Amino acid sequence: AIISSIIVCGRFISTEKKVNIKKLFPNSKIVNYTNESYNVSPSDLINVVYESDNNFLIDAFNWSYSFFNKQNNNTQFVINARIETINDKYLFKDSFVKRKCLIVANGYYEWRKIDNQKQPYLISIPRNELLFFGAIWRIEIRNNKQTNVACIITKAANQKLSYIHDRMPLIMSHNEGLSFLNDNNNNFLKKNQSIIEDDIDYYPVSKIVNNPKNNDVNCLKEITL
């Protein structure tokens, strides 16, 4: 079960071609790259960029960290980490210090509560320009094999987006992403305000996005409320 109390950005879109990502990161090597998706869901494969031995690697990781919850005796999955407490949480701290990464995205979905109903919105830089989520990664053993997994970092929503939800993913431009990966002092995280946040916009979309099986361009279509 995904821990619902801390879900933010529970779905996103990722439609960028791998050749474009490779161009943005000089001397990068593509290990794996997953198909474009209009409705990326927790535990799906997601495209990430990270550094290893001073080279950029582009790879497909599983979206979720897992941990064993002793209180209810089962394995639970987490898809995001709050920036405010990332350094204090046992689950995230080591990753945050040693293993930052960028998640390739073109926007994300968020749900606004309206009269006990939840209305999905697509949030992006119009229309669906490339952006990156700041994230962390680690290796877990799943089904007896090593699996690379990633988790999106979230923060308090900016003024514009707080209309929809009180949290948002840590979004960044390509240049900010490079700084984030190289930033041992975590300067970006202290200000955690991206230059592209001013360009972000949103519009309501159909509730078909609620079902992860719906994964085509119709997920992006604006609707009238």
C-alpha cells in the first residue's frame, strides 16, 4: 500500500525523447530509458539522471521506496520525501547525502478538493515543456534482485499552486538540475525556489487520469468545469 497521507504528485507525465535528454547531459550514457507515459503511476519505471564517477547516467528506476512497517507487519511504499524533514528521516537521509537524482518529466497531476469531490488538474509549463523533479535514489533488494528505486522530493506549494494543493514537487530547470546534482552544500534546497515556477500553469483534466490504465493523450485534454 502506498502511504496516502504523504502523497503529492502521485501521477505525472514523461514524454521527452531520450535523444533530447542525452543532448542536455554531455558525456552521458543511457543505461535504460522507459517509454513515454501520459500517466506515470507509483511503482512504474521512471527516467532518471544521476552522477556516477563524474559521468551522467540516464536510467529507468522504480518509482517508490519501500520499508517494513513493524506496527502493522507489512511492507509499505513511499513515493515522495518532504524537503523539511528529509535530513532527519532514517529512510531518506543517506540517499539525500549521497544519491541525488533528477526525474525527467513534462508536468504532473494534482487533485483539488471541491465539495468532497477530487478534481484532477494538469500542472506544467505550457504546453508540457520539459522539467525535472529533484529526487533521491537507492538500491533495494526486491524479489531477490537488486532494484534501483527513486523518490520525489516535495515542498510547500507556491502561492499560485496552493489553490490546488498545499504541497508540490521540487521542480527545476536543466541548469538548476545540474547544480542540484553537484551541490554538496544543498544551496538549491535552502532556497528551493525554481526560476521556472513563475511559468507554471494548470488546467482541469478528465477523471480518466484516476485510473492508471488510462494512458494516452486524452489524459492531457483540458475540460470545462
